[in-house]
Amino acid sequence: MPQLKPKELREQDADKLRQMLFDLRSELSKLAGGAQRGIVKKDVGNIHRIRKDIARVITVMHEKGVKE
């Protein structure tokens, strides 16, 4: 999944943003759990990208006044 752009996020509706946030958090959970167990070594770099994407989505949600 490529990095999310704030401009593209601002064009999304509230339900789509909530779904994206849920998907990103579940993906982060899987990667973080695998990294702790030592299973997923090549995807560890994606953890940083996903955390940044989560922050972008939350920022846009706050700008729009959407509840998490």
C-alpha cells in the first residue's frame, strides 16, 4: 500500500476514513505482533509508514470534525 496523501484523504467521506483507520490499525497490529515474535523481519520498515498513515487519517478526521 503506498503512502496516503492528505489531499486524497480530505476528499474521502467520514465512513471511508473510519474504515481506513480500522484497516490500518489492524494491519499495524499484525505487523507489530509478528515483529515482536521475530516472524516478520522484512516488513518491519512498514510499521513506521503505517503509523504515519494512521496519524494522517486521524488528523484529517479531526479537521473534518469526525469522531473516531
